Amino acid sequence: MTQLKELPLTALQFYATAPYPCSYLPGKTARSQVATPSHLIHADTYGELVNAGFRRSGLYTYRPYCDECRACIATRVLVDLFKPTRSQRRALKKHRHLESHVLKLGYQEEHYQLYQRYQNTRHAGGEMDQDDRDQYMQFLLQSRVNSRIVEFRDGPNDPHPGRLRMVSMIDILEQGISSVYTFFDTEDSAASYGSYGIIWQIQQAAELKLPYVYLGYYIQESEKMSYKSKYQPIEGLINDHWQIVREP
């Protein structure tokens, strides 16, 4: 009998969604290509899909499939060649006191409360700032691949030992770490938690001898999505070929 892990990528089916308003470029419409059935998308298959530009949201695996726009570019950092910039080194130094804890997927009320505060501060007026617990769990806590929660807390010598500062959801693939989503404490306007979290993932990939960290889609015209080009060298999947994306 053929085992699931032996099924080729061609066993999957792909369909295009109906057009919907783009979340990143005002006035644009978007479509996605979705891979199904979800129960066949195990770790190995998902790794192949990520290399083809797909991402996942819970059990939903997709990539941009817009009719007239190619602004979304799947990206991956080249771990062995990564060199932090001056500002990234400052972020490392500023938050080196944080203690990281790698956990299995599971609901924690403290994580959800931080997620809500982050959405209400950073993405107020968007759909995700209204996510209830079920939507949060469907988005971040459902997975058929090797997924982990990484939480970052203040260290024992900080004014608030153990205070939760950031949570990252990551997938561990054969060829790298895929960054699913990160949310953090937004009260300290001088903090650089997002930058620190990405660099932590790059360092973790290096320790695991994994060549890539996948950061999702780069959109040069979108302030929310253009930051990824700051982590050099970074490759983008352009015309079905991975090639270096330069910071503008």
C-alpha cells in the first residue's frame, strides 16, 4: 500500500479562488491558488510547495494567483551568507536578554491576549483584529507539518521577569525554517522585537544546518511587506526561478 509520504506532488489538486480585495495594495483585486486536499499535505509535500512559492494559513495552503499583478514575491534568506546590518545588530544587542522557549502547538490564553493587543495596535480596522479564539486557533494552531511555537520572555534580571514579549509560529522543513507568523508587545515603541525574531530564526536555522529561512511574500510597494528585503542576501521566486532580491 502506498504511504501518504510516498505520494507525489502530482497527487494534489489546485484551484483558483474568485477575485477578492487585495489586503496590501489599495484598489487592487487578488486571487489565490489553493492546494488540496489538505490531509495529503504533510511535511515533505509542504516543503516542495514552499519551494514553489506556497504558504499556509492553518490547514489552508495557497500562493498568489492574480490575473494582472505579480507584486507578491516568495522569499527565503540564505542562512550561511546572512550578514546583519548595523540596525539589526542593534536589535540583537537590545534584546539579547530575552529568553526563548520552543513549544509544541497548543492554546495558551496569554498568547491569545498578546495576539489581540498586537492586532488592535498594528492592524486596527483589518479583519484579524476581530479574531476570536476559534479563528486564532484555526489560523495559527492547526498544522499537519512540523510546527512549533517560540515564545520570548524577559529574563530574570529584567524589571518584569518572565513577561511575555513575543510569540513566533514556525514550521521546520527539511530545507529550512518557514516563518508562519509573529506577534509581539507593542507598548515599547523603541523595541525591535520583529527584527530580533527574524534574526533569531536565521540563527536557529544555522544551528540546525538548514540553508533557508522562508519569510513569506515580499511586496515592494507595501510598507507592511517590503521590510523583508532588509535581510540580505535574500532570494525571491521570480518567473519560477529563485534569484537574489536587492534592497531598493
